[in-house]
Amino acid sequence: MPEGKFTHSIVKRNNPALEMILGAEGEKSLWCGPCAVESREQVLETAAFLKSMGVRILRGGAFKPRTSPRSFQGLGEKALVWLAQAREKYGLHVVSEVMDPADIPLMAHYVDVLQIGARNMQNYSLLKKLARQDKPVLLKRGPAATVEEFILAAEYILSGGRAGVILCERGIRTFERYTRNTLDLSCVALVKQFTYLPIIVDLSHSLGRKDIMAPLARAALACGADGLMMEVHPEPAKALCDGQQSLDFAQFQALLAETGCFGFHGRKRGRVIPLWSSRVNAWNEAGGLRKTENGTAGTKGGE
Ligand code: PEP
Ligand code: MN
């Protein structure tokens, strides 16, 4: 890679807005929540659960980029209001996707981080408009974008000198069919090599399945990923979008417990942050998941 190829992205910035979202340097973040916001109850129930697991960033789509125009397109502003309510109630940061440049002010009013979906990574008018506002941007890698194109897309946003950028590797399209996309972990290592930008890995959209999330979570963190995104839904079987790759609460809890590397919070500001597994144990002791009226899976005997 020729030196000096990237300009803005290699400049280390002191960005308080990003630090607030990501935590202290070296801290790993979890970005979790449903693919799409479906109801107020769904968002609040998920937010309560995630909060109890120590997750600080809630995701949820209000405007959904769907391959078929006949698929669920998201609930729009109503969904943003519920996300904002979950943020207030549980003290979470909220991230949601903006698809239309005209929606940026509306989105910025409700969410803490603006997500640019994979399909829009090269929507340059959207990127240029994001460069002129202050909210941090989570930029997902396009399914057919090279690492260079990915970093240059981030430069469009950074060139405004205002918004910070967090990159998100979410898999690229290959001939492989056992996974929805092919998780390209070399992208994480290369981004770390060439830039100072934080990068997280979206396990749900990379894999399109849940059964191999734990080893890939470990691999992503071993490669230097600053965090992980996972779709979490109270009842994946009934999800309007991406249920096959969404973890229910018991599965999410099991993933954290199984994945040894989730003890990464370590010490922060002089106090010991409980390891994920001990959070899980504490949560279990407090009663764990109970069966709800609408039949949410319990901790024991979940899917
Ligand atoms: C999403 O995170 O909701 C999403 C649609 O993912 P991607 O843009 O990576 O396909
Ligand atoms: Mn999804």
C-alpha cells in the first residue's frame, strides 16, 4: 500500500463524541439489538435485557434497506421515538441507519450514531452530507467494496472535519453459500495497519447464522476489532427481518458466557468491571429470563 494514500483517516484525532460511544481506549464495545424496530415493547424489552448484560449501545433499524420492495421497510419516525425512549430509560447509546440524505436532521435528533448501511457505502452525496454534521457515523463496508474503497469512503465523511467515523466490517459477497457473506477479517487488520479509525465486526450480517458466532467473535477480537455487532431479538422466530441471524436472550447470554474473550473490560478508572461471565451469573441468580405472557423463551430451555 503506497504511503500517504489515505489522508484524513491516518490522522489521529481526539474525538470526545467517539470516546463517549466507544469508551476508553482499548475498551471493546457491543452493538446489539433487533434488526428492525417492530414495536415499543420489543425495543424496551430488548433494551432492558441488554442493559442488564452490560451492553451500552442499542441498535435498531427504523428505515430498512430491503432487497425486495415487498419486505418490511421499517416503521420510520415512530421507531426512532421508541429508540430514544429506550435510551432515556436505560442510559444506552442508540444507533440507527440513515438511508436518505433528507432524513439526516431527523435521525440526528433521535440517535447518537448514524449508521450508513453496506448498500450505501458508496452513496457519495450521502457521505458528503454526513461530513457537514457532528454526529458520529458507523460506516458499514459495502458487500463488494475493497478495503481501499472502504477507507476512502470514510475519508469523505472525515474530510468535513466534524463527524467521527467508526468502521464496520460486515462481510463481502463471495461464492460461499454456507454463510450470508464472507467475513473478511483481514480488513480489520488492514484498517488497524493503515488508519487510527475504530472498527467493529458485525457478526450477524457477516454470517447470516448463529451457530458459528462464538468462534468468529473470538477471531474478530483477536484481529483487533474494537467491538462486535450482533442482532438480538426477544423472539427471533417472529422477527420481521433477519430472525435467522438474531440471537434470542438466552442465546446471547450463552454466547457471552461461552466466549472466553468477553472478559475484556478489565480495569477501568480504578475499578474492576465485572467479566461478562460474572454478569451473566449475577443475572441468572437474579432470576434470569422468565417466560413472558407472549411466550418469550426462558433462560433454561431456550431455542
Ligand atoms: C443493518 O445493520 O441493519 C444492515 C442492514 O446491515 P448491512 O447494511 O450491513 O447489510
Ligand atoms: Mn439485519
